[in-house]
Amino acid sequence: MKTDLPQSFRRLEYCAPNYTFAQVGLDIALDPARTIVKSRLEVLPGASHEAGSPLVLQGHELEFVSLRINGEAHRQFELTPETLIIHALPNEGKQSFIVEIICVCVPEKNTSLMGLYVSNGNFFTQCEAEGFRKITYFLDRPDVMARYHVTLRAREAEYPVLLSNGNLISTEKLPNGWHSAVWEDPFLKPSYLFALVAGKLECIEETITTSSGAKKLLQIWVEPHDLKKTRHAMDSLIASIHWDEKRYGLELDLERFMIVAVGDFNMGAMENKGLNIFNTKYVLARPETATDADFANIESVVAHEYFHNWTGNRVTCRDWFQLSLKEGLTVFRDQEFSADQMGSESGRAVKRIEDVRLLRQLQFPEDAGPMAHPIRPDEYQEINNFYTVTVYEKGAEVVRMYQTLLGVDGFRKGMDLYFQRHDGQAVTCDDFLFAMADANGRDLSQFKNWYSQAGTPKVRVEESYDADKRQYQVTLRQSPAVNAANKDGKPFHIPLKMRLLTPADDRVEALLELTQDQQTWNFDDVTSRPVLSINRSFSAPINLDFNQSEADLLTMFSSDDDAFNRWEAGQKLAMQMILGNRLPDAALIEAYRNLLTDPDLDPAFKELALTLPAEAYLYEQCASVDPQKIYAARRAFRHAIASELRIEWAALYQQMQTSGPFSPDAASAGKRALKNLALSMLLEADPLIWAPMAVNQYQNADNMTDRYAALAGLVIHGSKSAAACLEDFYIRFADDALVIDKWFALQSSRPPVANAESTLSDVKRLREHEAFKMNNPNRVRSVIHAFCMSNPASFHQVDGSGYAFWAESVLALDPINPQIAARLARGLDRWRHFAPIYQEQMLAALKRVAACETLSADVKEVVSKALE
Ligand code: PHE
Ligand code: ZN
């Protein structure tokens, strides 16, 4: 019998803290082998205080040294592996008292990258969600907010820079080559927003003036050799600050705002108050080393973390079930910011298409699998497993729906009221909804179902047109998701933007609010049978079940004025043909040709319109997935587009050449994207003719976008020149970790190539490469995750070899870094969705992982849910 049943945490079991802290003093003597942490906590009775109750602090992998209360040694305590329980508190804990604790942690042994750790000789912390308890014993929960006063000490020669949250109060030289710095954060914050950084770092800085006329110091800290790669991040930060003032009236509240880059990081970046810590991938960029996508990602991640300063930090989450309160909202804000940065209406649409594509490729499968959860989960075993595309990306869609329902101004009113009511508090998703409802005098009670029900809803569309009455009728039926943890199945409040497209342009437009299981709308004075353009701009995160004819889809693909739906019609046509094992017919080829040759269309849009639906999204349309069949059908379809349009592709390849110095702006990036799609299509159509052109582009490119695209084209199309270019690339960029990550990822994500070695054997070789490091998350992701999670056609082999590699990798990673292992473990989530020959092999691999007796809580939760 199993005795160690995993512990589950439940949203409805929330209890307010029985104690809280007024003031937190930390004194940290940094040493990789033995860091001594002294804390001084001013403890107060909390909201649910009961006289005489013990103070239960969390602590994880800490060495306890001593405890004092009100200056006296205190012996009435218990230590468990996860807690320090303090009994016999002065005056039964009814009045404030001072707790002083000394404990020790070992940063150099910390490979989980949670808590205090060492990366390339420097110290960093990561405390969200529950990492602070690896630094000291604490009430490590977001609803305990306190003021922090922090003293950092370290050897000056090795750690000249000492940073923490807030304002620098003083620095001091100490005996024996040590020095210290004192930092004070004037704002209340939960422990997950604490940070420190120490080491040999340098910064670029700028002083800006914010809307109220205050001067602010902005700094970006990196290793000295990376200083020249920080300009774009600084520009992005400044743009974010201005945008938040303008759009939401939110000003930077600290005198100093710092970003620090670190090469070992589990996630993208972290919004610690005044001291954001970033994965180097989302800070460092130069045209020669970063692609257009990297530049855009940096801009949006810098903005995201900066926007958290208000949505997350000033107003934070009461508990981790409310994570989407800050993440969904902040993703929505960064999406809107990036859309505005695109600089044109068509740019905004391009951004929207990219966001929706990501949602459907990653979040829809999650919402249909064993880890499906509402954006506000009801239960978890390991909170780290709930930093998901559902909480983030679907959460952002839910926030977007408020704006669609209330209008941009109504949404702003809701935001204003939210801050008016909750600044300085730790609150819930309901509080956000009430602010939106109250500010607009709207009843949003049915909208709550988006927070409590998992799964992608399906909306079925039926239409009819009466030519005599010139009347059009549309009926919508919603059904809750298939295969979701969706117990109640209550109808959602779904905003659907629609327009009737008619030759006479009747201008029939509406926002349909579908709130019941089924509703019908009638439209008068419709001059001819219209084409229905619905869920425009993807106004709701749903699946549309709409049997539109190919003729109607073609009409939309050539002329819908909603760029999203125009793109969507093309995707739907391609998808239906690929899944039906058909090649593009003459009409579709003609539509593609017209689109590609339209001089008025945005190149970025053309590139998206000619990019086929991803395999992951095609899988979602099948009852039983055969990855090899889907790959072959998609590849054949692509080959047809490539060869039938070879003249147009060749012309575009010439026309889209950019000149002058490199700029990552949206218009230039769009041209490069289309040019490089053209190159890839030409390699698909006539590899022998175009390989020399690709080699030429590879060699002469003045930017990473073009160099990498040429290299990828050669690798993916199995060109003979690929090996030499790969070798050249490695030598050229050997000392740039982020570029070497690209080199690994490109080889690991190569689809099967005729007459070439399998990608898996390449991946196994890369794993033995001297530059491969099992404890660097970026490197691991570029080899292992890239193969198992973004290379379906190579990963899903009927002999199960890909799955065996997956199991081996999960088991090898878990003892090093459970979070990174658990992400990989998600790779077989959808095993039940595959054809039986694949299923059996996936099940065997899952069972092999599940059988390991020392699994982390992270991996255990993922595989046990997959096997449920
Ligand atoms: N809160 C971070 C963000 O979304 C993500 C993160 C979570 C980083 C947990 C590290 C650990 O901006
Ligand atoms: Zn975030």
C-alpha cells in the first residue's frame, strides 16, 4: 500500500493567515558553500488569529541554527522537513513580537534554480512561487505582505555588485575583504517578489522623467561581455513605461528599476519588485546574434515584467489559485502593448494572429488533455505545474473578452476601480470581475463561468437566408468542451463579433452575446445571401463548428476586411484539404497567387497566410492521431504550394530583400519573414537549384534572422551543404551561449529527411556534445524539449524510440531540476489521443517514468494525471 499519497491543495480550503509580518529584516552573508541568513521578523496577529496558536513557518532544505523571540533564546519549537513550528509565543501571540532566526543554505548545490543559487559564479534568487522558503523560514504565501529591509554581505573581489529590491540606502567596506549593501523596499510585498543578485556584473543606465515629472533611474545588469547587447531591452523598457502611463495612467513608483540577466533560469523572466530577473534569452540582442522573433520576444517580455509592477505587485494574488489574476491580465497588457508597437492596423492584426496561433497550438491541447484546468484551478499538487498556457494565454483571452464586452473605455474604468479598491492588497479573480462589473454597471455573474470551467467551448453555427424577405437568420448553440474537467457544464457568456459580407456591402455588423445554450438572431435588409464572418479577431477563445462551403471560405480568404478571419479562412481551407489527404485545388492555388502578388498587402500577413496550420493544431481536429500520416499529408500540400507558385516565390525572394542597416521594426521583420518563407518554399520545390542561393544568403547575411533562416532551410530540406554550414555556424558563434542554443535546437527540431540519419540519432549525439549541459535549462530545452515537444514527426515513431528517449530524459532531469523535468513530462499528456500503435508505446514510456520511486512531486503529478 502506498502511504505517501500526494498532498493536494484546494482553492475552497483557503484560510487567512493567523499571523502576519509588519517588517522583515534580512541579513545575508553570501557564500556559495554556506550562506548564512539572519532574519528579523516583526510578527503581528493575522486576520484569522486564535490566541495561543503556534506560528508555523515554511522552510525547505535549510539548516536551522537558532531562534530568538524578543531577544531571548527560544526553545519551544519543532522542526519538520517543511516547517518550523514555534510554540509558547509571548502574550499568546496577541500583540506584536520579534522573531529572529538564523539558518544556512548551500547555493552552489542548488540545481533546481529555486531559492538562492549560483550561475556562472554569481548569485541569483528565484522565489515565485514558493522559493523564499529555501532562503529562510517564513510565512511563504502571497497574502502575507511586508516591508523589507535587506543587508547583503559578500567578498568584494568576487561579488562587487550587491542588489536587492527597492532603494539603495548605504554601502560599507568590511574587514577581511568583505563589503555590504543595505536595500530598503518602501512597498509592501509578498515573499515571492523578494530578490537579490550579487556578483561581477555591469550595467547600462538611463534616467527618464515620468508623467508626474519624477526622475527615475533605469539599469540593465549583465555580464561585462554582454553590455553591447542591452540596448534593445532598454528601449523596450522605456517604451513600456511610457505606454503604461498613456494607456492606463500607471506610473513607475520606484526611484530605481533594475533588470538583471542570468544564463540559468527556469522560466522567461521574473517581476521581483524593482529588480526583475531575466533569462538572458529575453534581454540580450544584437542584429548579428538575435532573430526578429528574439527582438520581438524581448520587447514583450520586458513589457510583461514591467507591467507586473502594477498588475501583480501593487495588487497581488491572495493565493496561488488566483495566479491568472496577475498573469492573464499581464499577458493581455503585453499583447496590447506589442500590438501598438507594430505601428499599423495590419501589424496589430498580425500580432493577433500570432497570439491566437500559439493559443490554439498549445492551450487548446492542454485544455483537452489530462492536465486540463480552469484558468483559476480548483486543486493542485505542485503549484509549479500550474504556470500553464491556460493560466497565461487563455487567462489573457478572458481579460480580452471583458474589453470586447465593455469597450476599451469601459475596460479602463474597470481597471481604475480595481486599483482604487485594491492597491496594496492581495486579492482574487472575483475582485477583478467585480471591479469591471461595478465600474460599468453590468451584471457579469455569468461571465464567472470562464474562471470555473475548463475546456474549450464549442459553438455551432447554423444560418439561413430568405431572399424574398431579404432576411438572414443565424442560430448559435454552445456546448461545453469535450473531455474536460468540466463538471457543471454551465453556458458561458461568449462575445462573438460578426459581420455579414455581401457584394452590396450592407454593413451589417454586431457583437452577439451568446449566453444561453442556444440563441437565434435575425437581420433585415440583407440584399443577397451573405457570407458570415463570425468570431472576428477571435473575439472568444472557442472552437467554431461551422460548415462553411469552400466557396464561402474562398470569398473570405480573398476579401474579408477582418484580417484575422481572412487568415482563418485560408487556414480552414488548408486544414480541411490536408486532413482529407488532398492537395490544394486550382481555386486555392489561384487565391494564394492573388494574395502573394497583391501589392497592397502587408508582407507579414502574406507570410502568415501561406504558413500552414501546425501539426499540433491539425491533431486537435482528429479523433485518433496518426502523426506520420498527418506529417506526410501536410508536407505534400506544402510541396504543391511550393512548386505551383515557384515563379511567385522567386519573385518575392527578390522583392523582399531589405537594404540599409538592420532594424528589427515590424515592417522590416515582415519583409524578412516573407523573403525567408519564399526561400524555404523554393528549397522545397527545387532544392538543387536553390541550395546555392541559400548558402549564399547564409554566408553573406548581416543579421541572424537571414543567416539562421538560410541555415534552417538547408538543414530542413536535407541539403548537402547543410553540414558545412552547421559547422561554420558553430565555430562562428562558439562563445555565444544563446546562439549555440539555436544551433542545438535547429538540429533537434529537424523533421525527417529522406536518406538522412534519424533526428533522434542526431539528438543523442548532441546530448554527448561538449557544449551540452544537463543543468542549464536553455540548453536542455534546445535539445531535449525541442525534440520531444516541437518536432512531432521525428518524435512520434511507431517503434517507440522517441518515447523511450523521453522517459530516459525525464528520469535524468528530475533529480537535477524537477520543474524542467515536469515540463518535459507533459510531452506525453495526450497519449490517449493517438492511434493505437503509438498509444501502446507511449503508455509503456509513461509507466516507466511512473515506476520510479524517487520522483519529484512535480513529475509525479503530471504522469499520474496522464495515467488516470
Ligand atoms: N511570474 C513570471 C512571469 O510570468 C513567471 C515565473 C514564474 C518566473 C515562476 C519564475 C518562476 O512573468
Ligand atoms: Zn507574468
